[in-house]
Amino acid sequence: MRTLLLAGIALSLVACQNNNKKNQKLKYPETKTVDTITNYFGTNVKDPYRWLEDDRSAETESWVEAQNEVTFGYLDQIPYRDSLKQQLTDVWNYEKIGAPFKRGDYTYFYKNDGLQDQSVLYRYKTGNSPEQVEVFLDPNTFSEDGTTSLGSLSFSEDGKTLAYSISEGGSDWRKIIIIDALTKKQTEDTLVDVKFSGISWKANDGFFYSSYDKPKGSELSAKTDQHKLYYHQLNTAQATDEVIYGNTKAEKHRYVSGSVTDDNRYLVVSASKSTSGNRLMIKDLTQADAPFIDVVSSYEQDAYVIDNEDDKLFIVTNLDAPNKRIVSTNAADPSPKNWVDVIPETEHVLSASTGGGYLFAEYMVDAVSTVKQFTYEGELVRDVKLPGVGSIGGFGTKKEEKELYYSFTNYTTPGSIYKYEIESGESELYQKPNIDFNSDNFVSRQVFYKSKDGTKIPMIITHKKGLQLDGTNPTMLYGYGGFNISLTPSFSTANTVWLENGGVYAVANLRGGGEYGKEWHDAGTKLNKQNVFDDFIAAAEYLIAEKYTSTDKLAIRGGSNGGLLVGATMTQRPDLVQVALPAVGVLDMLRYHTFTSGAGWAYDYGTAEDGQEMFQYLYNYSPVHNVKTDTEYPATLVTTGDHDDRVVPAHSFKFAAELQAKQAGDNPVLIRVETNAGHGAGKPTAMIIQEYADIFAFTFYNMGIKKL
């Protein structure tokens, strides 16, 4: 049956080419419907594809296999797909080196020779030549296919013991492995069933980590709701690990984290019910049975401890400061009434770090980084001179260090590493990648356009110099717009291939993100979520009006919350773009909160159970519920992974099924399901390259581009 189906696809595509058409309507695998109906506040909502939510069923597995056959059969016949893969492979094949960091007697750094599936952790004795290196940890040996990746890692205070986490097949569920850092030998049994966790050591004795109880049913889709903080004493069984916080049913926390201050004096615990807002507590580790003391007891703000000097705490918060500020307080009574501003709020959003005994304040100015260096008394030392206009990262180190390393990047500049002398403020280039891409041939320009309600939205547009604004340029518009996440300028190796082939790449800084602080974020949440879609639609209209592109040469792309963005945009304005690329998207807004940790996203979305108004609002834009019959939708390639346990693939399955059943035009609607892949983290290089080759090939082909 499947052989006949593929033969039919091949014949239809030959006919398509013979008739000089871009596409001929495909015959998709049959997707059965079921009579599942849920009543929400008197409204009956049909859910005909709910059976696809069962990720453990043979029926769902067969459906995925049949869909992938059609998708890859279609992609196989695109004439320049292999060429795009080769271009991506060639440009990807350069050495990538991370910033060095010291632990114990050694200096460590990550390096990827070019096409290795996972980067390798190297080390050398501090003080020796960096050429005298040895492989310390090679994640490429974790699995044969490269799909087991290294997550977080943390050394004990003396640097002699390492705890690191691994992810298998892209899952958010992790294992923690403990080794002797000198011999590299595992010293005790592996910790299992760990999720959304850091690793924070208490001196050399043990560490704190977080997880949920393993859910009943599918570990990839079943709801996880009660996060707990544990303490693991070295050389003891995981079953005896003490629950430090989160064991009460009276108050549910979906995210709990614990970190120890550098002097090992305080355990700092953050407890959240959603992705925004947290309760903040401290516990004095120098006193036996010391109680938790609230720093902030409500959940109406975000706050975290950035450092301490003895019993003086330094806290970054947006309480009474939507753009954030740094305050100090005494640990004996650290409540907000005793806070003293160290670095007051400004008109720009603050991100803070510490290093060498100083505070570093990074401010976003229209999504671009600036950095100021302060003393712990709040005195300005200097405005840090950065290498250019773009984004910086990693501006921090331990108190005793004299230098730190930071990265700099923008849309045309590959990420380079700089060494910064903390006392003098001098920066020097430490590592520049040798990539086959000439930045001088390209330009990035920031523009501001008006959204539907008149709000001014920034967007950065990148393309070859000398671009003709004649409406014929293939253009990729990317957005996110949620969860206080800011899209700042950053280099993408994959996007160089899009740009080199004449593509325009545009990134819009939509409401819902963090570019302009809490108010900007809140303007794109719950009953304001439509603002985000309006911002994105207005970005597309701007690109068309200014003749960067036209409807038949425009693609929209986004992942996760950005997948929702694409799904909502294409269902609200199916006439706007030629290609839609929703990746690992949140697409069923009535049921997202019933899977894994989805209930924690309610700050941004609200849930269908909150009340009739919230239900109706979600129902009105939920992509799965707003696919209409007799409507021509853009050429669509939905992408997801079978191990995505953050945004479960059922979202993508149901959306693709709805589109395939109701698509009125000849534009293809395909779903590409990657096996042994999750939400994106830890994906091996070979898998990433193939996925981009498929996405770019699909996009160019459906824009009517016959050759590259």
C-alpha cells in the first residue's frame, strides 16, 4: 500500500513539473476521526483526532510512519535538496571552541571539530599551555547515533568530583552521573528520573537537584505537576535522597530550584506556579535545622539572589520595577520592606551578573546589548566597550578571578569570544571562528513598524548588500512573542545558506517577549495574546509593503510558542504568506495544560478551565480549532520530534490532520516527525543539517524557485 502511495506521489509530481505548476494536491494517509466531544461552559467542542494523543499506541505509530513516507517522498524529489544539504555541511564544518572556565586544578573548554554530533569537553592543567589538552568528557561516545547529549554539569567546590546530566533522545527527563574528576571514573549509581533541574553543590559533600514524581502512563506526555527539590549526599542511594522543598500537597509548585551561594552559607530556593513569578526563600546552611526564611512570599514578581557578602544579599527583581533593579538586604530579615536599591531601575531592561568582585549590568536597548560595570555599592565603574552592535553572553566569573570571557554575536557575525580584564576594562579577541562566510557581503538593518493598534515594533532584517527592493526576494520571517524571552541578534550557521542563496531573514521583536520588560511581556499574555499575532501579521505586511518580498515569496517560521505564532497567523490570515513552518508548536490551546508541564504556561496563556471568557478567547485563536473547510492555506511543513515531552507532538499531529482534511488549494500540508528527537536541545549535528536542508528545500520549492 505504501509503495503504491509513494509511486502515486512520484507520478503526481512528474505531472506537476510537466504542467509547469508548483504543486499538485497530494494524497495524504487516511486519518480516522472519532466522536470525542468536550463541553466547555455550554459549548460542545469536537476533538476528532484526540486518539493521536496516545503516543504509546501502535495506531499512532503507524500514522506517523505513513505521514513520514509521504513527507520524505515529497522532499526527495526537490532537485536542489541534496545541494542545500551539502552547502549546510560545508559551512558547518569549522572548529567551534567555547570560553574556558577553571575548576580545581584544571581549565576546561568545549570544542567541536566541525561536524561532530556533540561538542567535546577538554581540559588542561591551569598554568600549562592550552595545547597540552586531554579529552575529559566526550558525549559522542554516549550513544551510537549521537542522540544522547550532555546537559548541565557542576563540579564540587574542590573540583575533584563532577556531577553531569544526560538526555536520551532529546527528552527533558535526565539522568545524573557522578564521576571522580581526576580519574574520570563513575563513583556511584546513576541518578534517574530527573527533570527541569540544575545541579548545585554544598561544598564537596553533595548537591541539590529537582524533579517530579515519575508520572503514571506515558513518561513523554503524562502530566507532571509537583516539582520537588532534593539533596543527594555523595555515596548514598538515590532512594534515600531528602526532599528539601515541595513535598506538601497544600501548595503546588510546578518549578522548584535550589542553589547554594559561593561561600556555602545559604541555600536559595525559588518556587514557581508558572513560568513567571516566584516565591524566594533562603536557608542558613551553617545552622542545623535552620528554617526557610521568605525573601519574597508572593508570586507576583520575579526575584533571584545574584550574590552575597556574608549576611548581605544582592537580589535582582522586577518588584516595583518592571525593567528590573538590583537591591541589597540583610539575610536576618530580607523582606522587601528592608530592600535598598544598589542599581535602580532604568528605562531599559536589566540582566545582571557578577565577576571579580563587581556587578555587571547588561541593558537591552531596542533588543541590542549594552553593559555597565558597577561596584557592589552601586558606583558606576565604566560603560563596557563592546566589539559592535549585537548580543553578548557569559559576562560573569568567580569573585577571585581577574579576567572573564564573554561572547559577542549578531546576525552577520559568528559568535566570537573575548577576554575582558576586569580592573582595566580592556577587551581582546580570544577566539574567532574560521567559518566560510564573509560578513562584509551582508547587512543587518533595524526598522520599526506599527502594529494594528499603533504600537511600535522593532524588527531586524538581514540580507546581501545591494538587495533590490522589487518584491521578488525569498524571505523568512521569524518570531516568538512569549514567556518574557527576548530575540536578540545572534548568528546562525544554517541561516548563512538561506542568505547566500539570496534569501532575506527578518526577526520581529513581538509583544509577549522580554525586550522592553514586564509590561511588554504582559501585553502579549492571556486576553492580550492576540497582540502577538497582530504584531507578526504587521511585520509580514511591512515586508511586503516595503517590497522586500511579496506574498508568494514570504515564509513564516517559529518554534514552540513560536509554533503557536505561526499556526495562529496562518489560520487567521491564510492569504498572507506562501509558506508556513510551525515547529514543535503549542497548537491545541484547550488541552495544552493537560500534558507534561504544560499547566505551568498558564501565566502566558490562561487555560480553558479558568472561566468562560478565557475559554472563548483561547477557542477563538487555537490553531487546531480554527482550521476551516474550503480555505486555501499556505504550503505547510509541520516539524516535531517523537520524544518531545515539553510540547508533546500530539499538538502537531492534530494540526496537520486538520489541515490535510480541510486544505482547499493545491499547496502541500506535510508533517515531518524526527525520531529520537525532542524539543530541540541536544540534537546531533547530522540531524540538524538534514532538518534545515528539508526546511529550506521545501520553502524555496513552494516559492516557485526552480533552481538555486
